[in-house]
Amino acid sequence: MSQVRVRFCPSPTGNPHVGMVRTALFNWAFARHMGGKFVFRIEDTDTARDSEESYNDLLDSLRWLGMDWDEGPEIGGPHGPYRQSQRMDIYAEVAAKLLETGHAYKCYCSQEELEERREVARAAGKTPGYDRACRDLSESQIAEYVAQSRAAVVRFRMPDTDFTWVDLVRGEVTFANEHVPDYVIVRATGEPLYTLVNPVDDVLMEITHVLRGEDLLSSTPRQLALYDALKEIGIAKGERPLYGHLPYVMGEGNKKLSKRDPESRLLMYREEGYLPEGLLNYLALLGWSFGEDREFFSKEEMASVFDISRVNANPARFDLKKCTAINGEWIRHIAVEDLAIRLVPFLKEDGVFTNDPTSEQMQKLLAAVPHVQERMETLRQGIGMLGFLFYGDVGSPEFAIEPSEAEKVLTPDALPVLVAAHEALSDLAEWSTESIEDALRVALIENMELKPKLAFGPVRVAVTGRRVSPPLFESLEILGQERSLARILAATK
């Protein structure tokens, strides 16, 4: 068998979505498992919808996810260019050869005529596809249409046979000939369509396996027929690619997850602080099984065992809660230093840091991260848990207690608690977690006979600004004695 070559070929039309990412992941894992090539190709022939911004977002997304490509934009390769907008001469030449050899023909039917004939077919209970009206026009008929200045599209001439193939996911699939009419490959403007450029590029880039979404299943017979035609005219050299159609990803209400669904937007996961490892881990589970009931693994571990036969043909349901839970597992899995580094952009975005953190701030962050790592499910959650440690630093916002928290906790009953806490902590010669805990327990629980919630709640809000924070005694140690005492004192006034 020749070297495995797969491709990921998105169109730069809007924001990348998680269904697209899953397709890329399965192709990447298959290529890596088989020691093959992962080709990244941009299908940007739709000039009305494609944008350079979306193109850049696609590249940035794959880089963020850590899915490296062997051929494609920014890397090049032997089959470039890898943007279809730069391959128009190739498509024009192929279309001309298909016309010349009779595998394609010009169709002069207007949209009104096509729709009228479709309605007639529907009324007769027939498949409302193209009725081949222009398939075998005489020279005089063509001349008449040309004289009328009719615009002509180019249609591919489908063979009069059924199409059967063994799908890598679904097994044997058959499409009857009457359900696959002659189709348009070039618009009247001369602009090539997906129906031409996609299979032509697969041929020229020597793609061996096509793993794509189930929504493209019905286009496979057309691509198989075109491949056979390309082989007849000497453009295709090897065997047809093998096809595998991945199951739908379903959203709420058991409907197919669409670009309009908020949870489908890849950008949302980046903005909220999902780790690429966590997101890819979850997406891998949408239609594929690692085996041994294992649900936590890296993309490299996935690639080491990836078997296309373990892809389930049934639709997979996207569960945001499970995705978030797996992301939380990854946050707890990575090293403290790594997590701290990943938190910095979020702290900067929120204004906690106005510049890169100083070495002193970084040390403080490293000391605090182990105390919040178990409580976080996304990186963004770290802002509220850690920001209090840096408020008041040069360039950072001033510390302030959230008004709603102050109203609930810093009541008149809390005043003697704060006074006692300030007095106990002022006398400490050693500022450590252990000495802080001992001093507060003696002053507030033993001497004042308070329950822990009433004893430590006011101190926590006074120091962190919130009722939910990292462990109190550790937070006080990291914050430092001077700043801790100042905040407790301010809360008494």
C-alpha cells in the first residue's frame, strides 16, 4: 500500500467550529498512526463568502490546537499551492479536458426552466434532479442558444450505473443512478465549483483516504465518477481514495450542531480558557472509542491507537458539561508551572496585569496555583480566584471588596472578628501558613468560641474580596503580612 495521505480542507467562511476541529483531529490522528501525511488545504473558491480574516483564524486555530500539518499553507510541499484560489488555471485546464473528451458538456438551461421541470418531476413522483436536457444537443441547437446569448454552465456526465463503495465507517453503501443526476462543475461565470475542485485536488495531491462529515456522503458517487473520468484522460494515476464518513455531532434537542449554536464556536473555548488538550480529548470521544473504557488521553496517545474501524456510525451528542469536566481534569493534570504560564494571558486580559508579570508576581502566582488547580475547570475561572493577590501592585487595579459580598458577610457582627484577627496576626513574628492558622484558631475559635464559618468568613472576604477563594491561610501567607493586615484593618472602617 502506498503511503497514507489525508487532507483537511476547510473553507475560510466565518469562525472555525468544533465539528470542523473533530474532522481535522480524526484525519491528523489517522495520518500520525499510519506514518502518513496530513495535508492542510484551503478551499477558498467562494469569493462571495471567503475572507482573509477567516483564513488566518483557521491557521491560528490549528496552531493553537497543536495539530501540525506536513503540507499546506506556510509550509508548502510538492503539490502546492494549497489555496484553491491560487489553482484556478489547473481547474480551467481540467474542465476543458473533460469537455473535450465528452465527460462534461455545456448546459444552457435557465434557472426558471430547471425549476419548472423539477416541479413536473415532483408532481409525477420522480426524483427532481436534472433531466439531461442539454446532454446531447445538436450543433444547431447549441448555435441557437449561443445566438440567444444564453449563459452556459458546465455539467459532468454521470455514467448510467449505480455506485457502490465500502465506506470505512458505514460499510457498503449504494446510490442508485437515478438519485445522482448530471451536476454542475463550472458556473456560467467560469468559476469552478466544489464539485470539481475538491476531487481534482484530491487526485493531484495523491490523497489516499478521505475522512469527512456524514453531510458529504451523497457527494461521494459524483466524486467516484469524476475520479474514473480523470483516470481515463490521464490526470488520475493511482487507485480511488477510500472514503470514511464521520457521524453527525448533535446539539440540544437532538438537532445537528450548527455554526449558529454557541457551543459550536471554537473561539468560545479559547476565550473561556479551555485547554486545547482538554477540548481535543473530548472531541475525540464524539464517535470514536479509545478502548478499555478510557476517556482521558492526549492527542498523541489517541494517534498511537487510532483505528478508523472504531468510529461509530451513529450520531454523537455534544455535551458541554462533559467537555468542561474533561477540561478540568486536564487543568489538574498539567504541571503547576505550565498552568501558571497559561493563566497569564487571562490575567492580563482582565487587567490584573497590565504588562508581563514581574519575577515577584510570577513567584506569587506559582505559589498560589496549586491551591486553585483542583477547583478550576477553565482558565478564566482563575481570574476571580487569583486576582486579589495582585490588586494594589504597580499598574494593577486597587483592591476592592465586591459590594454584594460585603453586604452578606461584613455585617456589624463581623467587626469584632476582624479586630481580633488583626490583633492576632499583627503579633506574628513568623508569617507562614501554619502560624497564621494557629493564631486565628486561638483568637477566633477558642477565645471567641465562634464556628469556623463565622470566624474565617469575614477574614476571607476582607482579604480576598470574595466568599470563594483559595484556602484562607495559604492565601494570607502568599499575600504577605503587610498587605493582609492593611486589608483587614480597612474592612473594620
